[in-house]
Amino acid sequence: EIQWRDPPEGKQGLRWRTSLLVNNQIETAMSKLPADEHSVGASFLSGTYQTQLLYVRLPVPPSVYDSITTVVTHDHEFSIYPVLFSQGINEQQSMAIKLGDTTLQEKINKENMELFVNYFQSFKQWKAGTKESIGFVDIVDLDTEVGFLVKEIGKSKREKNLEILPRIADLVRSLHGGRLTSCKSAKDRTSMSATWEEVRILTKSHSLPANVARDALSVMRSAGVRRENAYKNILKNRFAFNALQLKLIPEIYRTPKGSGGAQVT
């Protein structure tokens, strides 16, 4: 959870601070907070960025919270390295490819891939020099994946590249980082992305046979909690994809029959 407090500069200052958040590491003094009445079973790390305008609140499982008791007692500084990647997949991206301009998206991805590579190099150095265990991390495989993404982002131009977002998501997960995926409304394309990610995790880490992965994906989208999320947003138990959008969106992001057509955003 990241909250912006009222900046005296107004929208112009907010725009600059958003850029600052994405393009620079955050060094923040974090404090342990107990669970609150709105987050049953979760505890939090909380802190304020040095400008006093950015408030960061990170939910963590109780086991993680308890394990850092000796490290974070009240104020303890550590760095957060935020990166942002963008890839349009809907009909508006189709229009931008045919008639418009996608250079901003490409610029964002190239700049943030450079930031990610810098962090990954630091991570490798730290991993080589520590005996601390953070779970299994295959540096050779991650090195290969990072190299692939650098090339993929470097050559990607005016397209719906389906390699960037899932691969960077899987990389961050492998490095035990925190991340989120969101579209404009955070319920339709986001739901398709989240369910696809869940199926990848089941296939890679929980022995789901690859030949039934698409079936599992369809079940998650047609009968899973994501439709309940849509209902809480628009009071309709359907995703808001119309016929045109479903034709132009990549197949892996399409809803199963009968679960789309809410016509509400």
C-alpha cells in the first residue's frame, strides 16, 4: 500500500514524485506495526519516505513479521528498488500500433530494465558473499532469463509483446520481491493476468501437468474468485469485455465463454 500525502506543489509535484518513485531507490525508516482490525492475520511494516510525502505500508505474513523481530524493532533503514513495466494488450494498443505512437511504453521498459539489471547485479554479489538462506535461487537460470528479457525489450517496438510482463513477474517472484499487476480498472485484464500467473506457478512449482494448464486457466476465470471481484466493483458477475475487445486482445488474456460481456467499466 503506497499513499501520497497532499503535496504542496499540486499535480505537477505529484507527477515529479511519481517519476522519482519509479526511477530511484527508496531509503526509508520502517517500523513494525501490529495487525489492525481491517487486516485479520496480517501484520505490517510501515514507514515514511524522506520527503515526508510518501507513506509506505507493507503487509507481511505473521511468520515473516516474527522472524524480523531482532532486525526491525522500531526504526531500521533499508532500500526499496521500484521498477515499472508497461505493455498494452487491448484495442487501444492496437490503435496505437497502427496509427499512433508506442515510444513512451518502449522507453519506460528500457529504462526500468536497466534499473532491474543493476539491482540483479547487486543481488548476485550479495548472494555470492552471504551464507544467509532466502530459499532456492538458481542464479544461472535467472541470469539466462534476465539476458533474454534485455534482448526482448531492446528489440520490442510497436507490438503486443506477450513475453515482457509474465517474464518480469516470474523473475521478481524468483528473487522474492514484491510486485503487482494492474490495468486501468484493476479487474478485467488484471484478472486475466493474475489467473495466467497462478497457472504458471502451479505448472512450475506444484506439478500441474502442462497439458491441462489451459483447462485450469479456464476454470479459474469462469468459476474463481476473480468474478466475485468483478461483482464487488460493478455489481455484475462478469468481466467487462465486449465482442470487439475480445477479438483484439491476445488469446491468452481472453475470458471463457459466458464470463464476459458486462458492458460496465
